[in-house]
Amino acid sequence: MVLFVKDGLSTPLFVAVTRFVLLISLTVGIARAEESLEYKIKAAYLYNFTKFITWPALQGTTFNICLVGGDPFQDLLDSLEAKTVQDKPIRIFRYDNIKQVKNCQLVYLDNTDIRINEAIPNALLVANLSNSLTVSSQPFFAESGGMIGFALEQEKVKLHINLKVLKQSGLGISAKLIEVSTVVGEDEHE
């Protein structure tokens, strides 16, 4: 404390600055912890989708989960490579853009070059992702033509499923997954 008095800083000012720095540090720490929990939940959902979605005859020797754009999961998904889907080992691939994606059963799109085509309502440009389950946290992803969108509602991760797009892709979905989701898009009650 003597050091600050000599430098012209009073003890109350020092205490106020210290409290402010601690408050900012605590706030940042809580925000990071909440974000980490959010992505742990999303990573668990991605794996569980493999149990509640059915793909037409899987080609290849692996079940591929592809991340396009950023990787908000960091290393959370790497542990999935010890698991299997339909007796095929899971492999995680990371791509910078959608044009690189091929042979992926599940595609997570994060801050990518994918944009909603404003000329065509409810159309999402996802290139040639036939037989791929498309998932994203981008706002209104499922409403815009993606299959499953993660939405934060009352600080909880919720699922929005575009049932029409999912069925058109040839993928099947368990009624159990539909029950815990919000169905969006056209033909919601088909």
C-alpha cells in the first residue's frame, strides 16, 4: 500500500481498481464457463443424433462428422473417435469451407461461407450435402433450410428441426428426437 501512496494513488482508489479488475475477471470466467458448458451439451447432442437419425446404407469404412468453418468445440469432439455408429468408427474432420466437404454423414456448420439465399425464402445454400445431416448454431438455421438448429432459449440449448428438409434428404428420424424438439419450416404437422 505504501507504494501506491508514494505514487499518488490513494488506498480507496487502489481498492476500487482492484475490485473492478476482479469483477471483470470473474465475469469473463463465468461467460467462458457457460460457453464451455453450452458446447459440451451441443457435442453430446451431435453424438446422440447418431442414435436417433438413420442414414441410407452408409458408404465407406467410417462414420464422418465434419466441422465447417470455425471449431467452437475445440477438443470436445475428439473423444468421439473412440466410438462407433453402425459398427463404423467415428472420424472427425475440420474444413475451412463447404466446398471441401465430401463423404460426411453429419456436417456442423459454424460461421461459414454458407448464407441464406434471400431471393428464395427458406432456402439455405449447402452445396452437395445429400445424405448428410446438417446442423448449426447459426440463427434461424433450421428455419432457413438446414436440418437441425441449436437455439439458446432461456439459457438452455434447444433443438429446432426442419422435418421437411430432413425427410427430403432421405434421412430418417426417431419420434423420440422429434418429441424433445421444436419442429419448424413448412409442413410441420406432416
